[in-house]
Amino acid sequence: MSTKYLATLKPADIAATPVGSGPFMFDSRSPDGVVTIKAFPDYNWGPETLKNHAAPYISSVKFRAVTEPSTRIATLESGENLLIDEIPEADYNRLKDDKRFTFVLSPRASHTLGFSMNVTKAPTDDRAVREAANWAIDRKSIVDKVFFGVHHVSVGPLSEGVWARDDTIEKMFTYDPNKAKSLLDAAGWKLGTGPIRQRNGQNLEILLATFRSPWTEIAQAMQAQLRDVGIDLKVQVMERAPYLDFVRGYKHNMAATSTTAIDPDGILRVCYDSANRVTGSNFSNVNDPALDTLLRKGQGQELGTQDRRQTYLDAQKKIMEILPFVGVMSQVRVEAMSAKVHDFKPGPDGLTGLPLNDTWMES
């Protein structure tokens, strides 16, 4: 908004009557939370990535936040809503062959879903333990059995959909429990009479902290897999506020990975720069000057250049040397809609920045 126009508004008017520059403009907001936007008839500066550069085909769109997944599904099945976001994996598996609906799957750009590993608290301060955990996890089994095969196995720190992701890292780890056992044997973690390994009289016990789905389900699946190689994984589920206090106090061995972004700076620097310890999201407590240098270099480089790409390729390799996490999967986002909706394309993160220029509806 221009300074001249802002001067004509009361402070509350800016939120109540927002002004944009896209293909739709604000129309109304109802007391029950339904927001209506309508097509901007004079729009003619659509991006080259879309077929329709002029006003959208749809005359208006109504949307509201429905936080409960089962309620969202019910509104789609009843016809109340024609498009819903974030369909649960089980419901997608149930409805994917239903001719009333179509689905659009896209990568959720983020840190690979998995768990940060605290490199300063025993026993995950031992790199052999961190590496063994990476070999002991059957990622494909978790994706297929827990998440109905919707998501994709992922090993490196960046999920699918993130710029400059190093796909060669994905070959570093497979499911190999015997390799995990050999690493632990060599590091002095020995099996005695029980199923849990010990070293110097201490059990190989890892405390994993988490606060919500899907990390809770992943952690529960990992428990049996890690126990098979002699690691006792204790899962502690908390509310978000105490969880953050707990992991920022580094009382954990493993904690849910965090942060979503389409650029690696918003993931790698957020999660692994030493400046983001304690108050930020460096839940691994990594403090590596060489890695800091790479991450800060990438932050300042020109976007989209080969030099910047190389910086992040180097940063990913450095992170894998440290191995401050165990990755499990790249999350796939599923949008579900009536079969009457055509040419729908998700935004960079699902319905965020949603480009509806090309979308049209059967009458």
C-alpha cells in the first residue's frame, strides 16, 4: 500500500480490508470465519509459469480454517467443500480410487522428517551410536506401514522440493541392522545377558522427545527397530511449550526435526548454525565453525547461482560428516478436491501462495 493510501485508513482497517496485487481481491469475512475473495477483472500480469496470465476463470473463492482432519474429510465427502488441504494418509488411501475426487501430491519442502540427535549428551555424543541408528532404521517399512506409502524415504537433511538438495546423499544409508550391530560392537557397546547393549556398566538408552504427529508415530515405529540392534529408545511425548523448554535445555538425545522452507538457508542455518543453539532450533547442539562458515556464506550469496548451490552441497556433506540427525522421510502433501475442479496447482507449500489462475470448475 502507498503511504498516501495508508494515511486514509484506521489501524484496524488494514486487517479488515486487505489490499493485494494478485488475481483475487478481498470481498468479505463472516463472523464464523469464512473469507470470500473475488476475481480481479483487470488482472493481466500473471507469471510465465501459468497458462492464464489474465483474470482467473473462477469468479470467487470461499475458504475457512478447519483444523480437525476428520472434519475436513467429512466436508469434502458431503460436498460442502470442493477442495481441502492436508488430507491424512489413511483417508487418501481410502479415497484415492473414488471417482468423485481427484488428488494433487506435492513435496513439502522442509528438513527431512526425522530426529535431531544431541551431539553433546551421552550416548548420542558418540558418532558410532548416531551412525548405527541411521543403519538400524527401516525407513521404507515406516513409510509403507505407518503412512500407507504416501511419503518418500529420505536420508539427507533436505527433503524433496528444496533447492540445491544433494540427491547423492540418499545412497549413504540403507536398512542394514548387521552394520549397526558391528559399529556398536566396535565402539564398545556390547550385548550381555539382556537385549540392551552396555558400555562401562551403562545401558545404551536414548531419550527421544517429541510433541505431535507424525513424529510420534515415527518414534514408536523406531523403538522396535532400534531394540533389535540393542538400543533402548525411550519416547517422551510432551505438549509443545514444555517440549521446547526441554529440548532447548538439551535434556534429550533425540528430538523432532523442525522448520519448513523451499530454500536451504531456511533449513540448514536454522537447524545447524551454532548461533541457533539454546534459543533457536539447533536441537542437535552442533557447534562447528567450518559448518557455520558455509551456512553464513550461503546466506549472503546471490540466489540461484551455481556458486551458492555449491556452498550448500558442501554444507550438506559437512552435516553428514557430523551426522547430527536421523532422517526418515520426505513428506508428501496431499490436496483433495472434487472431480469437478480442474487444472489445480498447489503453491510452494500447499495452499500457501496458491496460484488459482488456471483452475476452473465444471458447471
